[in-house]
Amino acid sequence: MKIALINPPVIRSKNSSPENNFKIEGILVNQKFRKILGVTRAFNFLNKVTGANLRFGVRAGSRWPFTMDERHDYAPFPFFMAYSASLLKKNGFEVELFDAISSNEYNYDIFLEKVKASKPDIVLIECSTPTIDIDIWFAKRVSEFAEVALAGPHLASHVESVKKSAPFVSYFLKGEYISSSLKMAQEQRKGVYETEVVKDVDSIPFPFRDYEGWQNTFDASMPTAQPQLQLYGSKGCPFKCTFCSWPQTMYFGNVALRKPENIAQEIREAVSLHGYKSIFFDDDTFNLGTDRISQLCDYLKEISLPWTMMGRLDCSPDWLYDKMVESGCVGMRFGIETFNLEVLKNVKKGIERKDFRATLEHIATKYPHVMIHLTMMTDMPGMTNEMHLNDMEILRNIGFSSTDVAPVNIFRSFQLSKCVPFPGTELYREMKEKYGDTNLDKFKYYDGGQDTIMKKV
């Protein structure tokens, strides 16, 4: 049996919809011309003035799925698809992985033909809330030549409504689907599969990386040499941020910390097979466990590749950040959201219990050539425009510039996202109690790159 795991394109124009087969109005730039100075910018301008309003987005591998009004280089590694593929392959199934985002494919028909040509028996599509209309529409097209499985965070809370609107889908996998994808393949029982969270990541094979576009997976906030190896040092997060989707919709509170020696083994094997030139730890929270991270730093120093990570400012002592840099860390990415302590309390961020600004200033002052990227947010519960403006002033005063402004200072940058109450999160439940279902079921307003449902309500 052959199983294809796919991440379809994410592209919209002003009037595209399932009813018109997501017809794209506007002008697309061929991939080979994108790097020519001025070409992409010119076509972006034409699309805006003509009202096409093209939006290019991401899905699989992204905790915060969003769209932009231009094609971008951000291509997150599809961790759940890749881990599922390797586990299925270990158990004797033929697998193939298709990632439209990393292979720069924005044509739905061409991508569909690639999948069809591989002659799969089952096609698994990872879904997200802001793309669920695309996902169900694409699943119907796939169902004409293969059985279809839908999976991902949106199904954790909305599996019944998705099931009702997609009778042509055979399997529905709630939340993290690494184990349930294998169970589905073995049993082939139609219907819903509950989440079976992998609690020991070291007990399953390393993720599958032999697919078209693997070399393009890249996090632009940590612009290290490519190809950039994205991997997990851990899975899950013990903190309780009300807005954070994956810990609530994929892992259901479970945290899996990998052994440093196993992480080092994965890096060495991946570098040997694919020639990666840098490392990005795309954990929910990388720096969990001081002794564990200290041991990992020893291995990373031996491996001697530049590496970056996604972590929290309140999890490690200053000396451990120093050791990270000594072992080859060239970039750190931290989720702050806001400097307003009351708003942080509203979303149960937990970071307000420590002087995280002192930690940030220590790293920024001591290591001027270590990239520090901060993730900030607007439209959180209790947040005013004055609070947001104060955040922006603080960032300017300590030398950080927005990634929306060119040229970007890669050593001190921040991104500004819109708060999204993804279904299945505590924040969604809070909004549902306050505003009801009718105001929260417009899923295209869960796009973190535009004004979201938080602004609407």
C-alpha cells in the first residue's frame, strides 16, 4: 500500500473560492524570475492596483498559519507529515511526501497531477483553520483517485463539522497524527481516529526528508546558511498560553524532551545524507531543562555548525545563554508578544513572573552579533492601541526593527502577528462564551497575517 502525505498550495485572490475552484485572478511571477531585482515587486504592485489581492500562505509545519501579499521564502519543515512518513515506512508502507510550500508550487492543478501520478492508495492532507476551505475542496478532488485522510489541529475541535461537510473523506485524524496515521494505515477503518500523542520522540524514526523541496525549508527570521536543518530538540510546551495552538490542539498538554545524544545523532545523519549547513531548533520551547541543554551544547560544539533556536527568555540562567553562544549558537528567537504585564497575565503567558527584559538586555548587550528575533502580537485580550505603541517604542529604544521594514537588521529584528483564537485553545473557548459560535465560524479570519477574528469581534 502506498500513502502520500501532502501539503497543498496556499494561494488566494480576492474572489477565489471553492465555488470557482479557487480561480486565481492576477499575475504570478515564475519562480526562476523571482530573484531578479524589481520583477516580483513590480508584479506585486500590479496585483494590488488591479484589485487581485493575491495572498500566499503556509500551512503544514506552521504554528501560526498566515498569508502575505507577496511570495516569500519562509518554508517551515512539515514535522508531523515527516515523522508520520518515517513511521509508516518503518512499518512496511510505501510513502511519498509532497510539500507545495517548500517546492514553490502555487498551482493547484499542477500539484494535484503530481500527487495523482504517484498512484497513492491513501492521501493524507494536513489541514489548518484558515485554510480549511481550501483543504476540503482539494480533498474532494483527490478523492476522485484515492482514499483521503484529513489531519491536523483544526480537527481537534471541529472534526464533526468537517466530517459533515466532507462525506468523500474516509479518515479523520484528530490532533497529532504521527501514531494515528500508522493505525489508520494498518486498520483502514473508516471514520475518526483519536490522538495518540508520541511521548518519547526518541522511540520513533527520525523524520523523513527525502522529498522534492527539502533543501528549501527555511526560517527567514533565522537566516543562516542553506540548506537549513529544521529539527526538534523537544516536542510540546509546559506553559499555558491561552492562544498557543499546538500544545492544546496537537499535544494536549504532553511534553516530550529528547535526549541530547539522540538529537546529535539525528543531526549527524541528516548532515551526512543531505549536506545541511546550519541548524534551526524549531521547538515549541527549545530551552527546557538546564542540564539537558548544557549537555546538548557540548554535542553541538563538536558538530561545529551554526545553529539557532526558538525559546523563552525566562527558562535559562545567563550562563547557559553564554554556553549556547560558545557552542555555535548564532541566533535566538523568543516569543514575548507584549511588554505589558497585565496583558501577559490575561493570556497566561507566564513570562511576567521574571525580569525577562533584563535577560534580553544581557544577551543583546553581550552578543551584538548574535541574531535576536522577537515575536510580538497585537489584538490580545485587554490590549489597547496605546499599549501596542508603547511596545513599539520599547523595541525601537533597544535597537530592534520590524521585519516589514527594509533593510532589516538581522541581528535585532521582530515580527508583529495578529492574535488568533484558534479552535481548541482556551482563548477560543473564552471568545465562544463571550460572543457565541456565529461570530467565530468565519475561518478565513484566522489568518495571522491579516486582521483576524479578534479584530472582527
